[in-house]
Amino acid sequence: MENSPMRQQIASMRQSLFDEEILDNHYLQLEQLEDRDNPNFAEEVMTLYCRDSTKIIASLHQILVGANKIRNEVNLMREYVKEENIEKTKSAFQELQIQHDILRAKIEPYFQLLRQVGPIETAQRPK
Amino acid sequence: MEDEVLKSGVASGRVQKMTALIVDDNRVNQTIHHRLLQNLGIENQVVGNGKEAIDVHCSGKNFDLILMDLDMPVMNGIEATRKLRAMGIQSTIAGVSSRSLTDNIQEFIEAGLDDFQEKPLTIAKLVSILRKVQNHNN
């Protein structure tokens, strides 16, 4: 039963996922957390991850809210990914996180104040 | 091997059963950290942000260990840690974040952390945190 053709195919597929570096050692940890009560834990976590990450990746395409510096950093990241420049991609990602923090730190107090006084003037594009 | 020693200790009653609170907005991390702790025999609860962590404590619950994520909506890990310490919560609080130590998490540590580990949490990192909890409790 253990060496059935199906089992061998599964083992081979699993190995190629590691050989092609699609998965790494952290996935092994997920498999180690499986037991009789949680036999499909690794699959459950992967499914959750793929669902959530699909939404995040989709949202990166939707930079329509006017977050200028974040859009610039995302575009830079895309360029560096295309160039396969890992170091620059990491650095752009760190800058993206910083710009994201700055956006939230500045826009939230602005909206709080706006809620208190109500919108009197519409935003004017700087000349 | 250390996790097996810890598990058998908890099972035999030699190691006092610990409790933990997982504070993280990411469902994947919640699932993995919950399972990691469960596997080590540690009763644990999950909340989705810093405010929920505060609310759980206000309801009278207390935990030996709090795994606190940094970046969360509503209330982040820094603010939640500060508030918990201001409330007199003396649990071991371990900051867990995908940001590295070089990424200015000094503010997070100064908010009142007992430990900081970079994600992803591994069994080895978790055992290291739990050792601190045991020392703290003893």
C-alpha cells in the first residue's frame, strides 16, 4: 500500500516542489504539525495562505486611491522583480512599508479632524 | 528534542500547564501559531488585533505568554503592549513580526517586550520563548 504507484507519484511531486524551491523547510514544519486530529493541517494552511495572498496581490494592482509614494514604490518593486534584483526588491519593499506607515500616520489624523469639522472645501490640486 | 521534553513535562504535570494569547491579524499566522502551541500542550486563544487583546484582559482573563504581532489594524503591537503594561499585566510578551531587528523595532521592544522573534515562528524559536516564560514564572 505504502509503495503503490499513486504514493510514489505523490512522493515524487512533493520532492520536486522542494527541488524547484517552490517550498522550503518551513513547509516541513507544517507537515510536522499534522497528526490524527489534524491530518490535513499543511493543506489547510496553504489553502488559507493562497486565498489571502491572492487578495493582497490583486490589491497591489488596484493602486487607485491616490497613495502616490506607495504607488511609486510598488512600481519600483515590479521593475526590480523583472530585473531579478533581489537586494533592490527587498530594499524597495522596506521603503514601501515605511511609506505605508507614513501614509497611515498622516492620513488618519486628517480624517479624524475632517470627521469633527465636516468637509467645507474640496481638495485643490497643487498648481 | 526540546519540544518533546516540554510536551512530556506538561503531560506529566512536572511543567505547569501554560496559557497563551496569540495576537495577530493574519489568519495564516493565527492558524500556525495556534497549532504550534497546541502541539506543545499549551492552551491558547487567538485575537485579531491589539484592542481585542486589551478587551480579553479587561474581561478578567490572564495568560502566561502573549505572542504579539507588530503590524495590526485598529491597534498595533506597540500600543497594545504599552497599554497592557500600563494595566499592570506582567505576562511574558514576545513580539513576533516579519520585520527584522534592523527595521526599527526598538519602539516595540521599549513598549515592554520580554522577547522578540522574527516570523516565521519555528518550534525552536517558540521553545526559546517558552523557556523565558518558565524562568519568569519561577
